[in-house]
Amino acid sequence: MPGKVRSKKRQSKQRQTKQRLRQSKQRQSKPKKRQTRKKKMNKYMIAKEKARKSNNGRGAESFVYNGITYKRAETKTGMVIYKRS
């Protein structure tokens, strides 16, 4: 009798391992999500980036957007920003 009990335990362990393998295969076969597209920059950001990248990467001193002039300024940490003037 003890021999039969052991074989049932073995069978249940084998079933468990088969179930784990099936589950792992199911996880792998999930369809991939579509990649989202980047949001287009607004006109102000396009003008600012153009000014920032000009002058061989040093950045322009100022740029004009929508009739308003924005001048280059630097924060305490050294980050370059453009302020309304």
C-alpha cells in the first residue's frame, strides 16, 4: 500500500510541473502592446529648441515667438532657461 501512495504523490507533482510549464508558455505568447507615438511639440517648444541648439550647441541669446522676445538665463544649478523679457 505505501508504494501506491508514493506513486500518486509523484503523479500529482508531475501534474503540477506540467501546469507550471503551460502557464509559463501562456505568459510568453501574450500579444505585444503597440508602441505609443510621441506627442508633437507645440510651436513655442519648437522655437525654443531651435534657439537652444543653435550657435554650435551653445544656444542663442534670445528668440522671438508670437511677437514676444525670450532671453536666455541661467539658474543657480546651471540649467539654461529662456525668460520672457
